[in-house]
Amino acid sequence: MTELNLNDIRDADGYYRDGLEVLSRALTWIRADDARDECEIPLPDGAGSVVIIHAGIPAYWTDAPDGKPSSFHEITAGAAVDLLEGGLKQFDGVPVDPKLPENFDDTPNDERPDNHQVWWYRPFIVTDRWEPETWEQYRDRLAGYGSEPDHSPEEWAQMQAQQERGWYERFPSGVRYDVRCLDGGAWDRSTWWGSFGTLEEAIQCAHSGPAYRQARP
């Protein structure tokens, strides 16, 4: 039996560069054999799997830990694409780089619409990487505020090099994992719980809460 091959559009993290192409190939693979009625599309460990079932309807299978029952949900093609491309990544039950609702971190808590409500008390992780700012970008940024640079190009280059060294000293992998949660700690945005150098540390914080809360008597 010919296997469905998606390796050419699958990234190293286990997600896919083109979710629509994945769905198209999966449907073609199913229709190529009358004996087939479904196709399982693998995702990274801990993320469950997207399954193409009867009549081409996608569904999401969640692998539950600790012997708890797994769950199976029919989803839209758009949601399937988000899952396949990593838009709804979860690790150990914690969303990583989720696609948050519009104006999520710029809305007073008492004015939040319905699609914000599901995020109350649900910690999530946002990744960030070091991105140097050129002197020209620095100049243009200040120009937007009606100001001029305080540093020469040479001084700015030295400052950027120093900041880059500091970044990699704290985050050796180059990735910073910020844990945030809509818990009311800020009046119009999610609360910062901490920044970490590894995903494992960030997940531990998401499960146990911020260090400043644990330190309270």
C-alpha cells in the first residue's frame, strides 16, 4: 500500500508549511483506494493528530495523559490548517504561540468580547528571538515620534552587540519563552508571569503559577 508522504512540506518541529496542501494530498490519497475511508496526519508528540474521516471531514484527536479518556472533535478545514501549521501548538496542555483574538492585549478587562473570555486564567507561552535593530531602523523609529537619534551608528552597533551578548547569556538557545495569563493582574492586557530560557521551565511556570505569587506568605 502506498503511504501518504508529507516529508517535503513538513518542518523540523513536526508541523507543516502548507496546511491546505496537506489536506489536499490526504484527500487525494483516500480517494485513490476504495478501501480507504480515513487518513491520519501526524503532528508532534503531545499535540494529538488531525484525521481526515468520511466525506472529507477533518477532526482533531487529542491524546490525553495519565489514562484519561482521549477526545475526538470534528473541526473546520480552517481550524485543521491552523493545527497543521502550528497555529494552535500545545505542549503538556499549555498553548504555545497561540493566535490570540484581535486587540487581546489592548482591551479593558470589563469590555472584553466573548472570544476573549475563553482565555481567562488560561496561561500560555509566547516565544521571542533576538532580532537586532539597525541604526537606520532606530533612526526611523525615533522619527515616528518626532525625535532624532541620541547615538551615532558606531555607538548603536556597540550597544546592539552588548545587548545580543546579554540575550544569549540568559537565553542560550536564542529563544525566550514568555509565560502570560489573562488573570486580572493588568487592567487591559494579559499578565506577565515570567521569561525563561527553556520550554520546560516555561511549562512548569504555566502549571505552578508565577514565582512572585508563590513567594507570598
